[in-house]
Amino acid sequence: PWFKIVNEVKLEKLNFNSQYLKEYMEINEFKKIVMLFIASRLGDNEIKDLKEIFKAFDKNNDGQIEYNEFEQGLLQSGDFKEDEIKSYFNAIDTDKNGKIDYTEFLAATLEKKTFLKEERLFEAFSALDKDHNGKISKDELMSVLKLEPTDDQYVSELIKQADQNNDGAIDYKEFLEFMGLKK
């Protein structure tokens, strides 16, 4: 009780690859949705030091990264300019609650080799293909994302991003190619 041991993890001492954040900025919304799904199912052995990196950002240990924590961490890493940090934060905060939760952080910092495995992509595709007919329809995507009918146009745009044959749905081959895994 005479002293308090503070175990603060320093971001610069961890293997933080800012390039993954920069790549995540460039991907579209549908791919982010798939990556969030995959990130939510990763085991500790697959995320290695990402848990420690998350803790380094999360200074107040509340399980979420607030903007000021994110900004401080990125400025500390030296790879980001102050004026671009807000766009990175907004791109990662997919649920738009003003904080980055653990799964959002994992999705944004995953190495491609972690999520570009066919078994991971098959699991994600199967979860989105609710009726198991081999295609992800607009209705299925709206249902999985818990969207309202007013979001119809938004979901149509998500489908178009991967729908190569313009049939209004995403089949497995289109899905794999869209995610970057050539079949």
C-alpha cells in the first residue's frame, strides 16, 4: 500500500504498424463490415500484440479509445500529421459512437494475411448469407446490419461494390475476389 505500481505500455516500444491504418482508410464500407466480423472472431494467438497496442492507446483503461487518446497515440508514433488524424478516427469508428472499441481497432490494424484466409472469408460469407442460397442479397445485408428500410439505397451501394455480374446480389466468388482473395 506504500506505493502504486503503474504498468503503462508505451506505444513506441510495441510493434505498431501504422501502414495497416492507412490501408484501412482506403477500403470501402462493405469490406470494413466483413473485417469487423472477422476481427470479432479472432483468437488471442492471431492478434498477438494488437491487444497490447490497444491498451497503449486506451490510457484511461475503459475499453474504448477516445479521440484524444487516439490522437496522442498517433502523434507519439510519429507517422501521422495532426490534421489527418480526425479522418483516421472517423474511418475506424464504424458505429459512429465517438469512440473506437476493441473490435473496430482490430479490424483497422489487421494484417491482410490474418483476414485473407478462405476459411475466415467463408465464415463471414456464411453469416451474411442468411438463407444459405449462395448469395448475399440486399435484404440479408439489411437484416444482418439491423438497418431500416430508409437505408435501402445505402445497402444497394454496398452490394454494387462487390456485385460484378450486376444481379443485385453477391455470390461467393464475387465475395472472395472483392475481399482480395483470387479464386
